[in-house]
Amino acid sequence: MDMTEFDDVPGADAPLDASDVALLARVAELDDRLDPAPHGLAERALFAMTLAGLEAEVMELQVVETPVGSVRSDTPVETRTITFTHERLTVMIALSAGAASGTVRIDGWMAPAEALEIVLRRPDEERATMSDEDGRFVLEDVPRGPASLLVHQGETPVTTPVIEL
């Protein structure tokens, strides 16, 4: 759009007044009603920008398996196994139903095995844990939703891509 066509509009250069603000508020209300932003968009965008700002090397997603079985109940329990690889590190996690409703349990293993700090990064929280000398770690009752793992190994941390828990 060529802005020169607005050169002859009366008041185009004047500061906004109360009627301008009221009109813009009504336009915003109409926009929210007719084309609302997807639920959680702001949180997801902030989470993605935070991850992008990290100076971490990103792991590559390798394998996703989803067997469905039954464990001590008649209700099927979904378990997903996901493997991430990097030239310095491989992380495998198994996701299963958490003890609390709407949560998952993350059982993880790293190779090479060593005690490292692992940070679960979600849009609304960060939760840190340590792997043991065998590279094993557990995060319990993690709310479902987007998340990634940040592993502090060496000078440059390594992060997984964001996955949906």
C-alpha cells in the first residue's frame, strides 16, 4: 500500500485521541472474537524463543515407538520410547502415565553413562534432576504438553528438540 494516498486525510498526522483509542479497542475486540489466537500460543512462542536463545547444540530425534499394553490394570497404558542422538551423547526416554492425572513419568538413560545435570524445560517451568553414574534419570508427574531436555555436558549444553509429552 502506498502511504502517499493518506497524505490528504484530515488529522492523519495528529496524535491519537480518545475516540481513536475507543475505535482501536473495538477493532481489537472484533478481531479477538472472529479470529482468536490459538490457546497457549503466547506460551509456546515464548518457550520457542527461549530455546532458540540458548547456545546449546541440538540433538536429533531418531526413534519413536508407541507400544500399548496393560500394567496391573484393565486400562491400557501408553508408553512411548524416544531416542535422541548427538555426536557426543545419546539420550533415550520412555514416557508412561504419571501417578497424577494428566501427567507422565519420564525414565531416561544416557550414553556414554555419566552423572550429569538434566533440565526439563517447559513453557511454564524448568525442573532439574541428575542422572546417576549409569546415566539413568527419572522425572515424575510431569504435566503433558511441549517440553525438551537440556543436558549439561562439557562446555556446551546439548538439548533435545521440543516434543509433546
